Amino acid sequence: MPDKPRNKTGGKIVSSAHLADGGAPALSEFEYGLIISGNAFDRWIVRCMAAAGYPDFNRLDVLVLHTVNHRARDKRLADICFVLNIEDTHLVNYALKKLLKAGLVAAEKRGKESLYRTSDEGAEACRRYREVREPCLVETITSLGNFDEDEIAAVARFLRALSGLYDQAARAATSL
């Protein structure tokens, strides 16, 4: 019987073994977890929004709606892009147009800029999203018994810090 091929990553599940062969193989393992978590999160928010009664929106539409609704303050396109860390303003602009057409967002021109806020229907959509989120996600996670708010907050801080490192690495790669 032939020998089984050896896993060069030491049994770790990575997105790209050729990247794990270099320095920091755990980073490749982390990136794979980030990829599959990100895709699962994207699928979740789209389906949660559909269950809330709004099936025609993609992940960016949902994220933009929640960002516009955040703290019930008017926001500029640049602010929305900045908060979501999105370079391509035209993508966010397209999402805003979809949300405007659906009546979930309202726009007001002030000088040369448009300011966006959720309409009453948009605020209601966000409330309904939360109503779906509670039993489907929050109650499930908290019922596991080992849910630790402080630990989740620490992971969130780590991910935000890591986003800055990836941004810096992107700038460095752009300058090569």
C-alpha cells in the first residue's frame, strides 16, 4: 500500500498550502477561517434581510442600510464608504440608489453633497431584521453556554486592528 501524502501544513486547514509553507503558517489558517466566516456572514445577512421581508438586496445593500440607519444621523457617501472600509464609492452609490428606489433611504441635498438617512420604512426594515436576528442568531449563540461578551469584544478589536495591518500591506504591495 502506498504511503499517504503528507500534509505540509502540519494538519492545519489553510486556504493555500503554498502560502502556509512560508513564514507565519497560522496566518494562512486564520485567513481561511476569515474567508469562510466572511462568506457565511454575507449569506446570513442577505437571508436575514429576506426573512425580515426584503428579499431583493445583496450583502452590500444590507450593510449600507444598517450603516445609514446607525445612530439615526445623516451620512455622506464618503462617510458610509469610510465606515465600511470600501474604496469603490460607485458600489456604495449603486446600493444607495437601490435603497432610495425601494423607499428605505431618503436623500437630502446640502450644497454639493447628498446626505442619506433611513426613511421610516428603512428604520422599520432594520427593526424587523433585528427581530429575525434575535431568535435565529443571538439566542442560539447565547444558549451554547460558553458565550463570553468580553471574549467576543476582544476578537472584534483584534479584527479591527488586523484590518489596519491588511490595509498597510495593501499600500505596500501597491507601491511595489
